[in-house]
Amino acid sequence: MVLLMTVSTALCGGSWSSVALVFLASAAGQATVGWTNDVHDAAADRAAGRSNKPTVRGDLRPEDLRLPILLSATLTITLSFFAAGWVGGAAHIAAVASALVYNFFLARTVWSWVPYAVSFALMPAFIAQASSPTLWPSFPLIALSVLVGVTAHLLNAIPDIDIDRETGWGGLAVSLGKRRSGVLVVVLVIVGVACLGVVINDVLMG
């Protein structure tokens, strides 16, 4: 995600300083979300045997991440405004906040897809404003971003459906099951390809 946002800013004509600030702001945001998830889900991750997590392997205690989270969150807010101004910066901060809502409240519910949709929908505004204060994302691009976000969520959740059910966790993919989740992914990809075609056409016509 960090690389995608950085490269997108460069492709949209952002200056080298803007590209660097987007990289730093997005990296700080991703760190905040990831570390917060590790702390909040430490006990559940241990119960599920997710040995890829440092808090499960014993490399880190959850409380060891509190200061890094505070620092990364502060950097996220500051760097976002420096990278994309008030509007674009606020969009990125809201996207990170949406991801935190997922971590703390919606990850194990049927509404688990909503924070992904919101966060991905806000990313084009952050990238556009970081590239130029006069640049705004089109509706088809925002729609495409939403579809990509929800699809990414499902693809990430489908392999863990059986484990999540055993541990009593919810989530959209768990509610739908593997087959229906797979069908939904196919539908989202088809609609996404159509949106991508509209976006490419808008770029070529513009």
C-alpha cells in the first residue's frame, strides 16, 4: 500500500518532496494500523496460533508497542498535512482512523468490509491533493478504489475462514463462507474492470 500510494503520487505529477512526504506519511499510517492491530489482537492471535506475529512469537510484548504507536500516529497526522494540505491530509488521517475502527470494532462483524471501503475511497483524494492542490479524483476512480478495497479484504480473509470460525470470530467472509465469498470476489473484480475501463478512458480523453 505504501509503495502504491508513493508511485501513484509520482505518476500524478507530484514533486519529489511530495512523493517523499506521501511515502513517509503512508508508512507512518500503516505502522500505526499494524501495530495497533498487533496490540489489540495479541491474545486472539496467540489462541489462533498466528506465529507470524511478533507478539505471538514472544519477540515483543503488546505494551512495548504503545510508545511506537503514539509516535507513528503523531507522525501520520503531521506528515499527512505537510504532504497534501488540509483537505488531502484530512482524507489520509480519516482513512487511517477508519482502519483503526476496523481493528477495534468491526473486524469480527459482518460490517468488516466497511472500513476497507472507506479507507480505499479516501486514498485517491490524498494522492491527488499531494500531487497538486487543483487535482481531484473522479467518481469512477473512487468507485474503483472502493471495489479494490473490499476485494482485498475478502481475499485476505478467505484463507482464514476455518480458523476464524473455530475461534468464534466473525467477519464478512466468515458470514458468507468460502464459496459465496469467492463468487462475490469475482463479481467485484468484473465491476472493477469496468470501472477501470472508464478511468482509463477519462485519462485518455482528458
